[in-house]
Amino acid sequence: MIDQQQNPPGRRNASEGLDEARLRQRAIGVKLRQMFDEVVNEPVPDEFLDILRRADSGKPSGER
């Protein structure tokens, strides 16, 4: 029978560490996508839309 080496308590082998790092990266990616989607779906403030309309019309900022 072949004895399997066991890591001392509190130590992990390299593949366990890689798996944990991948899971952490995946969780971070999911959270970033959720945050991005929330920002994209936020309404644009009226003041900003007004600035964009004035810029598109070519009028100076003092005129309306």
C-alpha cells in the first residue's frame, strides 16, 4: 500500500491554493460584472443631459 503524504495542519498543497485563488478570482469577476451592470443601468442626470444637448447644438454655455 502506498502512503499518501499529508501536509502538516494549517498547510495546503499547491493545487488547493490554485483552486482557491481561481474561485476567488471568479467571485471577484462576478461581483465586478454586477457592479458594472448597475452603473450602466443608472439614469443619466438631467443636468448632464442638458450639457450634452447644448454641446450638440453648438451654442455657448451662456445661451439656451
